[in-house]
Amino acid sequence: MSREPSQPVLSRRGLRIAAFSALAICVVVVVSGITTRKMADARLSEWTENQAVPVVAVAAPDTKAKQSTIELPGRLEANSQAQIFARVSGYVKDLKADIGTPVKAGQMLAEIDAPDLDQQIMQAQADLTSAQANLGLSRANLDRGQSLIQTGAVSKQDLDQRGADFANKQGLVKSSQANLDRLRVLEKYKRITAPFDGLVTARTTDLGALINAGAGGAALFVVSDISRLRVYVNVPQNYVPGVRIGAKAALNVPEYPQRSFAATVEASSQSVDAASGTTRILLIVDNSTGELMTGAFANVRLDMPKADKAINVPASALIFDQGGLRVATIGVDGLVLLKTVTIARDFGSEVEIGSGLSADDRIITTPPDGIASGDKVRIAGDAKGPAEALEKREAAKPRG
């Protein structure tokens, strides 16, 4: 009967202990939850920041020199070409050659009937005969005066006048003779002849056509020497140093798609056209077989000399913006460093760098848009990403 009052006391103490225990457990759960959330937020923030850093592929420049060729359009022209005009006016009397006719130097192409010239020659001949007769009479008067001057029958003044008349008549004879010789020379041009061995590539006249002397109209004939042909190409300025005199080239024409013809670099204009930025180069191709035609289009392939050492980068590595032509590299501090470069040769998918890079540089092969010096980047393949690292750490934690 004496122990009954202590039971309520024990019950209240147990309840307080249980309450404190439950409160402690709640505090631990809450603190653990907050800590876990903060750690997750921190990891998420770190992962987000890392994801904002672009991943780039990096490669070293290719230092192996490459053999390159350039292909340029050209135009075939005759090694020698003469446009032949008439020197005398008249009518075409005879034609001896037509287009496609092979001719030799001095061979007659056509003959002109020039009646006006014939009349001028006859008049000049008559003028010369008259002048010679007057000269003979003047000489006789001078000789008579010289014989009479001793007797005093002729005055000194009269003798001087006779001498002056004789000199004048001599001049008229020489003038008439020169005029006749000039017309005789023109008479030879009634025969139109070839100036050199070649081929008649144009004829613009016909029998009976009226011909006017001079080069005012179209040429009567065009004679071309096609045994060797000239090929003119315009080479971009940066390739000109590699095109040397005597270098060999290959030439292709549409009419022979499966064949190529050997050509040799003969000369260079040694000047740059300001409009196109190119230099005109002359090549010579042998055409002794006559297969190639003047005026034809040709595709010329030139082999560029192989450099001893080169720095080649992918064309995708080039950045062209307001800063000029640049390449993105990874600096010693691991940050992006943009370097200004120049291009020596373009191979399509690759370019040869003329200046601005060294063989030790690490090139970003495909730089992202807006990349700048000092930017942070992640190099592809160097390490796992933050998300993958987090997953790996979580998976390594003990369960239970």
C-alpha cells in the first residue's frame, strides 16, 4: 500500500526523457537535411559552373611539308601573230589563201589591182623625164657661160644665175626620182605576202572587194605561227614566288579531256595588278602537231615547290573577325591565347601558316564562337566532367 504514490512520478520522468529524446532526434534530422541540401546545392553550383566552361579539342600543328599544286584558267595564243593590212588602195584581183591554209614566209596571199597607183607611177615617170631634160638644158647653159666668161661676153652675175638654175634643176630631178622610187615601192605592196611561216587564221576580204590603204578597218588576213603557243595565266600574289622561270606545268583543254600537254614557264610580268592582286605569267607549249588551237581555253596546273618545314593547321581553326585572321591556342597557364597569323598556302581542309605560330603551340581545332584571350576551357579527354565525377563519388559511398 506504501509504493502506490511513486508510480505517477516515474511515469512523468519517462515522458520527459522520451520527449527530450524525440526532440534531439528531430534536431539531428533537420540539421542533417539542411547540411545535405547545402552540400547538394554546392555540388550542383560547381557542376553548373563547370558545364559553362566550353570543351575544346586541342592538337599540335602538323609540321610535315606538303606538295601542292594550283590550277588556274589560261588562254592559248599564237607565239607570233600578224594582222595584214593593205598598203595600197584598189580592188582584190586574186586570192591565193583562205583560212586554215599553211603558208611560208613570202608566199603570196592576195593581189590587188591598183589603177590609181599605176597612173601615179606613169605621171611620176613623166615628171622625172621632164626634170632630166630641164637639167640637161641648164647644164648646157652653164657650160656655155663658163666658156664665155673668159671673153667677157657673159657677166659674173649671169654666170651665177645659170649655176643656181642648174642646182635647182638637179634638185628637181632628185625629187622626181625619189617620188618615182616611192611609188615603185608601193607597187610591190600590190602583192600581199605572208611575213613568216604559219597558218592563215582569218580572212575578211573577197575577190573584187574595194580595199582602202591603211589599218582603219579589219585586217585582210591574220597569219599565226602555231608551232608554239603562248599561255597566259594570272597567278595570285602569294603564289608568285613559287612559280620560277623554267618550271614545268601541265595543260588540259576541253577537246582532249583525257590528255595533258607539257608547258614551261617562260616569263613573268614582275608586277601585280592592283584590281585582281595577281601577276601575269607566260608559259610556252609545243604545238608542232597542230592539235591545240589559238584562242582556246586551257586549265593550267602548276606544281608548287615543297618547303623544308611547314606549320599546317586545320582550316576550321582559323578565326576571322574584327581582330583579323587569328588562331586560338592554349597558353602555358591553361587559358586561351589568340595569335594573329598569316596564310602561306591553302590546301582546302588544311592551311599552311606563314607566320604567327610555332611547332610547340597547342591549337584549338574548332574554337567556339566568341572565344577570347584569357577564357577558361576544358580540353576534351583530359579528365571526367563534374557530373560524372559526382556520380562516381556517390556510387562509391557505402549503402545501408
